[in-house]
Amino acid sequence: MAEDREILKEIWSGHVPCKFTLSPDEVATMQQPDPYWLMVPRVSYFPLVIDKVIKHFSRFITELKNNGSDLWLEFEGQPLKWNYPIGLLFDLNRPEINCLPWNITVHFENFPENDIVRLNTRSLIESNFMATIKEADYLKHKSQIINGMQKKEHNQLWLGLQNDKFDQFWAVNKKLMEFMNNEPFKYIPIRFYRLDSTSIIQRLVKPTQENGEMSTLNDVLNQVFPDSFENDKFKFKIVIHGLQPPLDTPIHWLSEHLSYPDNFLHMSVFENNV
């Protein structure tokens, strides 16, 4: 199981400074609202961290329609997907950061139905989060770990994430990172994303090769993107948690230490000149 606690804690502690601004088209008062500044956890989701943002801007709009279900966020014309972890959204939209904070526009109207799904409440995000954890454990352990947990442990996973409590979350999550019968994970839960694509790339990735050696990130990229190598070098850049992991890193180690709380490795793929 994952034993490098300091690495796990550093990943968990990553934050993004954000500047939230109400869309000018939706300001219904003579007074222009000030932006709202907030440090948000990379491992969390926007619906878990923007209650104060909604409260700050709600007095400057005509009304909060549909109990706030029309709320959405935008960065440079691109709606931000509620079901993506904040760190993944940040990496996808700002691969190279020359200046901070991350400038995000807040909308209370005209929800972009064709671009994003309405997962903008805590209850909906919780359902999506737990479904993803269950999928990850099915890949790793054929669901034997998550199905063997008590309901209170499932709740502790969610509350640890919701309340940004590392110890509370990892007291349970460490079970999901354990070997079964001293065997590595059956498959690695991993997804690849590109900003210019609406599709998520997901494949069945084994942590070991046929000769028994541990597969590296480079091995996995060769499997998933076989046409993206030139002179045995991967032509693109891989980013996770704002980091570029060395291509010779064992994929099993990455899964144990750099997975998001939903237990998936979420990796952004960029052109090398980006």
C-alpha cells in the first residue's frame, strides 16, 4: 500500500488561488460587486468550496433561480465541468501558469446544457464521487475492498474530502490502496484528458508486463497512444497535480500516491510546445 505519507499529504495540500467574478451581464444592481478571492483544494470539487462565493454574489443578481441549479462557472469562454476535480480542471485549462490567480467567471443564468452536466450540488457530486471510487476498486480489487466496507466508512471517505480532512479520509482510503494476497492491483484506474477533446480516454491498464516487471508510465503511454512516439520518445506532455512525472515511474506507484481521492489517476495530455 501507499507508505510515503509525506508525498500523499503534499498532494492533498495542493491549492489553487482563484478570483471569482460575477458575469457583467448578470449584475442587477448599480453597484458592481467586488471579486471574491479563494484558495481552493486541488483534490476537491467546485460544488464543495463555493458556498461563500454564491452568498457573496447572490445579492447582486435579480434572483437565485431554481434553487441555484442554474449556477455554472466559466474560464475564458469554456464552461468548467462540475464532476472534474479542481486540480484536473486547472491543469487542463492552464498548463503553463505565468500569473495567478485563476480568473473564473460565475454565472447564475443560461446554463450550458450542451456542454456540461448538472452536477453542481453536493449531493450530486457525492453520488458521482462514490460511483467513481467503486469503479476504481472494481478495476483494482474486483470490488472486494469497497464492498467489504461498512456504510460509515463510505461516509467517512466523503466527509474527509468534503471537509478537507486528510487524516479522516486516508484512515479509510488506505484500505483501497492495499494489495490483496500480496498481489498488485489487477488494473490501474487511469483516465487521460485533452482540452481540445470532449472524450475521455480510458483503457484497461495492467500494472505489470508479461515478464513480470512493473510497467512504467512510458509503457502505459505506448499502450494507450501507440502512434504518439517518435524515436522511442513520447511526443506529448503528461501533467498530473500540476506535475510532469518522469516517464520511467512505475504506474503502480503513481496509482498509489498520485491518484485523486476518487482513486483514479487523472492525467492531462498536451502538445510539448504548450
